[in-house]
Amino acid sequence: MELSEIAFFTDDVTKMTEYYRRLLGKAPDVADEDIAIFTVGGVSLLIHTKFTTGESGLSPENHFAFSVNDLDAVCAQLAEQGLNLEVSPRDFDWGRSAYLRDPDGQLIELSQK
């Protein structure tokens, strides 16, 4: 597993983008009114506008993501270890992902490389 993304959802993408531009000392790699992506040390910092939960069932919730080579196999191993998936592996617009929560309730995304 490799840390691949930290995602923040906000009502003001422009303000958050400017803050992280100043903090990181660089412009985002991708930017528009709804999203900005900074790449830092091989990890994407995603700033995304909040949205209404849609068909995907996912809410606009801050989270971090790990990339894995075989998402289905990793999820099966995690289930064997007693970790419960909140969202089983499935295809989304951005790729194949699954979601679970740590003991404090933080959302974790697992994504297929």
C-alpha cells in the first residue's frame, strides 16, 4: 500500500487553493472552480467542492487514500482480518475504489493502481 491522496472537501475551493498554494510555495497541478490538485512528494492533495450525495452513495467527506495493486485481493484480506468495508470495491468515474473507516471514524479510500 502506498499513500496516494489526501482529499479535502470545501465550500470555497478558491480560498483553500490559495491557502495551499502559499503554504506549499507552488501552483496546483490542476485547478478550476470545483477542484484543485497539488502533487507533493508523489501524493495528491485534492481540494474539491462539496456536493450532494448522489448515486454513488459517497458523501463529500475529507479522507485519505492508499493505492494498491489488486484492490479485490486486498479487500478480501482485510475482511479476513475483521475489517469491515463501508463501500465494497466498485468502479467510479475516477477508477476502482473501496472505502472503510478507522476506529475514530476517519474515511479511508483504497484505490486500484
